[in-house]
Amino acid sequence: METVEVFDSPGKGRGLRATKEVWAGDVLFAEPCYASVVFDSFSAHVCHCCFRRQQKLQRCGQCRFAQYCDRTCQRAAWEEHKQECSAIKSYGKVPNENIRLAARIMWRLDKHGDVMSDLQLTKLNDLEDHISDIPEIDLKELKVDIHNFLDYWPKTSKQHTVDNISHIFGVINCNGFMISDHKGLQAVGVGLFPNLCLVNHDCWPNCTVILNNGNHSAINTMYHTQKRIELRALGKISVGDELTVAYVDYLNLSEDRKRMLKQQYFFDCTCDHCTNKTKDDLKMGGAVVDGEKVPDEKVKEITKYSLEMLQKMDKARMDANYNEVVKICRECVGKQENVLADTHIYQLKMWSTLSEVLSYLKFFDEAAVYARKMVEGYMKLYNPNNAQLGMATMRAGVTHWQAGDIEVGHGMICKAYAILLVTHGPTHPIVKDLEAMRLQTEMELRMFKQNEYVYHSMREAALTNQPMQMMAEPIEEGIKSLFRKK
Ligand SMILES: [Zn+2]
Ligand SMILES: [Zn+2]
Ligand SMILES: [Zn+2]
């Protein structure tokens, strides 16, 4: 590969570094998926080939498990599904997603061998499996998975040692990459990208990784299936700099990030932001009212109260009881106001949920108010080129557009477009959507400036057709952790 090389990163094991100077939005490498499976919970809702959510899917006549958009997707997936299909038939049931993924990886290894190519920077065998770090309780689960794997694995396929099998399970355990639906809004599966496993973590990274699920608008469904990730630079990277991505969302406090990283990836984060607890004070801070800081005591009390309300809210949300969600959020933001800083993460979380759910319930004006507060808070915390910031800005832009505030709406959509162009790249479906929104809101803004009356009547019509609705139902926060959470 031309732009990256493997090296020994001090204190971190193997890592990747740049061999060429790159700038924001440059792609350091793209990597096709080695193997992937749909989550157990989504196996009836997304195509097992292109991972697109579909109302109507066609079932594989053999195993009755795999489902596809159409025959083209089925044919494209056959190479990966063939052995799985007959294994499921003779096993008599469908094993869980871990086992299905491990088996797909093993079949692929058996067919092609564990060779490195110019594009593959590591052997699967050389990847970390952290088996010795796994706590006792999880180890039990792993043993059950391996036991079931051995029952599922066909006698006619090549046989492997338990050590080899547990290595693959270990690799999946810490490096199973979340695969989103085609718009990147929801995680629907898990896959393995060997090169990506070499990219180390930093809480304030210089790269981001984005899944591009292929071109879903193409008439020819063959183009739907080219699942690949891109490692994209967030800013200038010089020759020799280590490339890093964030495994966990920066919006967590440093101690929480450290705990999550230790639990799932088995290392102690020593990045600058963790060492200096950078921005922790903002994330837990109190408001300043009339030049006076709110007493710590009060901030602590409302912080504790907010945490309880967040748990209540999550539960109502899981039950899809959106009126209850709104009730809880409204009550909570009322208490948070003038006590918590506008960057306090519990307040941001409430604003984010409230704006999302209100907009789903079509209370656009109120939704827009909270969406704007959320984005302004995020801007003070996140790296200016953070993908989460870009997605939140897009959502806020759409909400303002829905509320009829075309000037702010257009401004936010332009801002989101600029961020996602760096983090997602110009060919990503969501950026294509944004481009269309940018053009439409630009046209509307021009019309608004010429004649407000014509603008408002046109907007009514547009809202009825709902060309900009992004999601049918509010969904949990999008995707905030890179690898699959246990
Ligand atoms: Zn499909
Ligand atoms: Zn089948
Ligand atoms: Zn850190």
C-alpha cells in the first residue's frame, strides 16, 4: 500500500503510520469486508447480502434463514452463503451471529489460505485475540460458542484445532466491526476488516473510519454489495505520524472512556485527552447565571437527578412510548436549565432525544429549539470534523427546515455537508442525500428572500410529500461505537 505501513507503536503493539502526507478528507486506505453476518435480531429485516432494510425479502429456499432483496442479491451472496446454507440445513437450526461469522471466516481462510496480499497488511493469525485477558464469565460464554461451533461445523469441511477456533472468536470479540444499514443510521450486522484491526485508538484521533455499503441507488443490484470501509484523514497528517481512530464516543467522560476501552479492548488509554481529562469540566459543568456560577452542590444534585431521568427515558423509548419520552425529557430539561452548563452531557443527551422524538411527533418548532442547543453544545466538545457532529448538524438542519426556518436550516445543512464530505466522502449515500437537501434548501432560501408567501405555500406542499424524512421512527443515537459492544 502506498500511504500506510505497519510499525511497532511504543506501548501499543503493532500500529499503522502514514508514509505520505495527507489532508482532511483524504482516504488512507479502503478495505473490502473479509466476512460479515447480519445480527440475529435483524436477520428477518435486512437483506443478508447488501444489509439494506426491506419490507419484503425473499427467503433462501434451501435453509429458509437467509433473506434477500431479490435474485441478484441472492446470487451475489451465494459464494459466502453456500457452505453456511448446507451447514444450517444439517445442523437443523441457526447458530448465533458470532458462530455464523466465525464459520464464514474459517471457510474463507480454508479456501484462500492466510496469505497477505498487497492490500492486506496482516495475516488473520497475527491479529490480537486477547483470549488471556477475557474475564472468567465471558470465557464461559466463549466456550459454549466454541462447543456449538464444533457441532455446526460440517464434517466435510476442513477440521481445525480448538486453539485456532478460539483465536478467531477472540478476534471477532474485540474487533468485530459494526455494519450499518445503507444510510449509516443503524447497526444491523457485524464484520471483519483485518487492516482496520491494526489501527490503534486515540480519544482525539486523526482519522475516522466509515463504512460504504455500496451504491444502493444503482439500478443494477450488483453495485449494492460492495461493502468496504475507508480510513479517512480528519486533518493534516505528516509522514511518520501514527494513524488513530476513536473506538468509543468522545462525549463520554475520560474515566468512562477508559473503563469502556479496558473492558472491551483490554488496554489503558494514555492519550492526551485521558491524561489531562480534557473537557471533562465542560461535560459535567454548571451554568453561569447573571455572572454567578451555580453552586457545585446544586450541579451535583441535578446531575444525579438527570441520570435517573435518562434511565427512565431510555426505558420509555425502548417501549416506543414516545409521549412518555417527551414528558420525561420536558420535565428534566426544565430542571436542568440554568443549573447545568450548555455542554453538560446529560443535558445534551436530553436535548438530542427530545428534538428527535418531537420531530417524529411533528412538533417541529419545539424540536428545532432543542436541536440547535444540541448542535451548539456538540460544537464545543467534538473535533470540528467529527462524524457524530456532522450527523447531528444534519438532523438539526432538517428539523429547522421542517419548522420553516429556512435560513438556519440551510446554514446547518451546508455545515453538515462540509463535515460529512470529510468523514464520509462524496460517494456515501448520506452525503448524496445531503447534497440534494443543500440544493433544495438553497433554492427555497432564494424563493423565501424573494417572496415569503410563495415560499410558505410551496413548503406546505413539500412537507406533505415529505421528501426529506430520514427515518420512519426515532432510533437509538445512530452508531457511536466503532466495534460491536457486548
Ligand atoms: Zn439486497
Ligand atoms: Zn440458504
Ligand atoms: Zn483516551
